[in-house]
Amino acid sequence: MTDGDSLTTFIARCREILDTKTEPAEIVRRIAPAMLAVAAGHKEFLRPEHRRCDPTHYARNCIYLSNDGSLSLFALVWLPGQWTPVHDHGSWGVVGVLEGILEERNYMSVDGEIKRDNGIRLRRGGMTLLPAGAVTTFVPNPDHIHVTGVAAERAPTLSLHLYGRNMNSFHIYDVENGTRRLIDVPHHQAH
Ligand SMILES: [Fe+2]
């Protein structure tokens, strides 16, 4: 197997699953084992630009973006103490941790699916610690809302994030005021 093969195989497998399944829960159930294999395997497909970090913010390095915008894969590099805002995804997603420990703190919508940008009632849910090799998934509607990051006392962390769309925007939530707004999410084009 050459450097690009594991990534090419993974993307081809995802495409195959997407061509036959449309239900998000079924898509992530089928992609999760493929992500687990990537997380456990050699990572030669990760080029230096995929490992780029940013001292001011966690770094999103684009590895793959399909022409039709139905699939995107990012390498996220987290320095200790870097966190996302409270956000959703508007898509299914599959996350695999390659190095370090990624932490997820979940929020639950008290009223189910969120259809407005205000009057949103979120309650804190549980949290997950994802060590290298771990895979987690989510599906939308009701959207999976969380904060993701790496605690200040932990090591830098590298994770792969696959989404069922071009993940160039998401809602961020103001939990206290019960509001949300859609923001553009920049990424570093690494290919
Ligand atoms: Fe997220």
C-alpha cells in the first residue's frame, strides 16, 4: 500500500456507502468501521500541511472535498487549551482521533429539533474523552450540539472529521441567551 492508498480506499468506501444509503444513522454506522481502520493504520497520507497548527485557534486543514460538496474530510489540530464554540453541524459526521485525547462536551435541546434562532433552551449533557484510535459519530435533526477541544493539561491532538457536506459553516450557540447564528468556518486548503 502506498501513501495515498489508505485515504483513497477510505474515500471510495464512503462514496460506495453514500451511493446505497441515505439515512444518516445508517451512513455513520457503516462509515465508522472504515474510520476506525484509518485511525488504527498508517497515516502516511497525512502531509505536513495537514498537521499545521495555529497558536491562536484550533486548525482546520482540508484533506478532501468532493466536487459535488457532499463529502468533506478535515484534519483538525488542537493545541492544549483550544476549544470550539458551542456548535452544531447540519450534517452527519464521523470523527476519528489519531493522536492525543479529544474531549467532547454535549448539549441537549430541551425542546427537540431547533427551528428558530432564538428561544433555544439547551441543557448540558455528558462528556466523552476520545483517545487515539477512538471513533465517534453524530447525525442531525435534532442536531448534535457540542463543544470539542483539548484540555490545557493534555497533549496536542490530531483528529479526522468527515462530514456529509462541505463543512464551511455551522451554527454557534449562545447558551445563556438562547440564541444561535450561522457563521462561516474557515479552513486551510491543504490540497
Ligand atoms: Fe463538532
